[in-house]
Amino acid sequence: MQTRYLTTVDSPAGPLHIVVTEAGALTQIAFGAIESSNAVAAHLHARGFDVSEDDTPAANVIRQLAEYAAGTRHTFDLPLERHGSAWEEQVWTALCTIPYGETRSYGQIAALLGDATKARAVGWANNANPIPVVVPCHRVIGAQGNLTGFGGGIEAKIKLLAHEGALLPGFA
């Protein structure tokens, strides 16, 4: 049975529960306000993983998230282990091209991927992103600048965008 390593770190949006492989590849980030560490561990157990709270394999992830929280890191250089459809992988890769402190609409991401009519499909892929913050789905907004759904909750999205200096007028 494989082991996943679970630890909790602070972020501008509150606690993040991070999950890494033995080799240190990041597989999941869950927001503390939405899922407790126990719930994340239970989900991993249900998928057949042993869970350890040893944070040694996560040292690089912890360091880079701390640098992000301090405002000194704007991009991440981490090994990722994510499992999505071909479309989801395309969307998640496109999300990583959105610069720190900027936002893009779902339609802009769809157009970048070659079909501006697939904005809703971009939204579904965003929702399936297992590694928010590092794969910055919080930087995707509605066409009119509205802050639409976010797995960590709209408050977390606001906090992350504020941290990056990308808040839109009318949000605080």
C-alpha cells in the first residue's frame, strides 16, 4: 500500500491541508475551512492509501507555500501528481500561465485553448483542480469580473486575490 503524507500549512486564505507522495510530488491541497485534516485523511484511506503526518517529504512544498504567503514567490516549481482528463490537464496547464496578480475569465482560458465557446467546460475543469493555489484556479473570474465559484469558498478566493494585488473594484 502506498503512503501519502499529509500536513497543514498557513496561507493568506487560512490553513491548507497538503498531500504529497513519498517522493514529494504534490497531489492535493484542501482548504481548512472546507475540509478538516481528518476528512482529507479519511478520503485518502478510502482510496487505499496509508496516511502519515510526517512533513519531511513535503519540505519543498511547505517552503514554497511559505514564500508565496510572504509575498516573495510568484510562481511554483514543484513536482505535481495530478490525474485528470486530457481536457482538465490542458486547462490546469493554462491556469499556470496566468501571472501572479492578474486574472483571466473562463472565456479567455477557453479561447487560449482554441475554443472560446468552452468557457463552461473550463469552469468544470477548474472545479476539478486538485491543487488550488499552486495551480491558480483562484485567478479565473467571470466574464463581467464577478468572482464565481471556488472550491475553497469565495472568501478564500478574495483573500488570495487580495494577497496577490489582483482584487477587483468592489471587493475587499
